[in-house]
Amino acid sequence: MSSPAPKHGQSNPSDWVCRWSHLLAPATRVLDLACGHGRHMQWLQQQGFHCLGVDRDPLALQTAAAFGEVLSADLENQAWPLSGQLFGGIVVTNYLWRSLWPDLLSCLQPGGVLIYETFAIGNETVGKPSNPDFLLRNGELLSLCRSLRVLAYEDGFCEQPARFVQRIVAVCPASGAHAETVRYLLPG
């Protein structure tokens, strides 16, 4: 008999997040947007990062609070709650609300790393979400991150569980003409 599937947000952290979190500056503050129960907050905390998890589900945030600071916010129906705050990293998985992109990117400090992964067009053929409002169009993630330095990008099908995704790792350029060059060690 197989065990029941974990509730949304209570599974293991995304392989994409684990693979690229080494690019975050040591002990930096990381925003986990739409954090759910805090699976990525837990991973990031274990790596020495300070996390702020934002979600609209107060029950999920009770679990996430064990891994850092949490903020309850309905990102789709309220004003952006993080104006003026900067983060050395931003993690988003399985969430897309297009109108948030300018606000989200404005919170990424120079040299900060965006790690983003969500569903893409094609997912409607294998399951949920199937609404195009929640599926990235072809190349959309690259377009949304055009002001950043893209270090890694994938667009395709994953078998376990079956889903179509786009994912990106990108760095906010340092400001100033004499900004220090940052080196990122890429795996492999």
C-alpha cells in the first residue's frame, strides 16, 4: 500500500531550489513567496539563511513559522506588502501571479539571486493547474527576467510527478559603474 501524497507545501524542497541555493550569499535574507508550509524555508534555514515566508494561508504559516519569519498576505487581492524591503534571494515555486513581477523584482537587492520554478503551457495536458492564467507561456520567464543576468533556465517536461515547468536562476546586476564583479560557481 502506498502512502498518501503529502499536502501541498509539505513535500521535499524542489530539486531546483536545492541545486541553486549555493549561489545565495552566506547568511543572507531570503524571501520565500507563496511559501505554503515552508518546505523551502526549512531547507534554506538549514543552509544558514534567514527566511521570510509570505502566504495567504494562516494554517500553513503556523508550520512555516518554525523556519523563520512569516507574513500573512493575500498577494492577489491586496497591496504589495514588501515595498522598500530588499532580499539577497527570492524563491518562488508553483506560483504565478503576473501583476506581482515588478514588485517582486524591486525587492531583489543588487547581487541577489532569484530562484523561480512554476508550471508552463502544456501542463493542461497532464493535470492541474490547467488554467492558462497560471501557466507560463513559451519563453515568458526569460522575458520577465530580461533585466537580470540569467545563469540557468529550463523549459520542459518533468516525469515525476508529470508536469510542464519553466524555471530560472537569475542575478540582479550590481549597481554603480565600479561594482564588484561577483563570481558564481556553477555545478558540474
